[in-house]
Amino acid sequence: MKRHPITAFSLVEVALSLAILAVGMTGVLALLPVGLDSARQVHAETVAAQIVRTVQGEIIFSNRASRSFLGFPPLEFDTAGKKKTDPSERSYFRLTSQQVLSGANLARYFLTLNWPADAPAGSRLAQTRTFVVDSVRDW
């Protein structure tokens, strides 16, 4: 009867493989905060674009429905892009508008969106985007 030799990993081999695994996992876990931060920024950019498109539609509709768009005070939105209605809610986006050019049948608006609304100006966290909206009055 022939005996088969018993094969197994030595303690040195197991320790070496665990060290390699630990180095690899540390690299992967170090990338996790960067990925989460990028996802947060992309989400905020998407919501910002949705807010501006909604307000742009309101401006265009208002200019076509009436003789002038009177503008609006700064608007505040939450992280999902919904208008803030309750004063006790925390706002995330702040939108201001300025009508800078108005011709016989053309109105041009600059919409400036800032977020987060409570970030100090000039800080690394503060984001600002300005959008131009041209609206033709066809009345």
C-alpha cells in the first residue's frame, strides 16, 4: 500500500499571503473616500442642472405669458433640488438671478447657483455656477 504525502501550507506562506492581502486591501480602502466624494459632487452637479432647467422654464414661460418677468428673490433648495418652503429647513442650494440685458423682444438673465449655501465664500467646499438664459418675448 502506497502512502501519499500530506501537503499543506507552511506558517511562513500563510503569513506572507496575509501581508500581501493586507497591503492590497489598504490600497482599495484608501480609494473609498475619494470615490464617495466624487459621487457626492456629481450628484450635486446633476441637481444644480435640474434646478436651473426648472427656473429657466419658469422664466421663458413667464416672458411668453406676460409682458415682463419681474425677477425673483434668491431661492433656496434642499439637497434633492426641491424649493425650501419651511424656514426651519436647512438649505443646500441658493439661486440668485440678475437681468442684465433687455431689448425690445429679448431678455437675458444670469442665474448664479451656489452650494452648499452655508459654505463661506472662497472656501474649498463652496461651488458656484453661472448660467445664461435668453428669453424671447413673443407677445
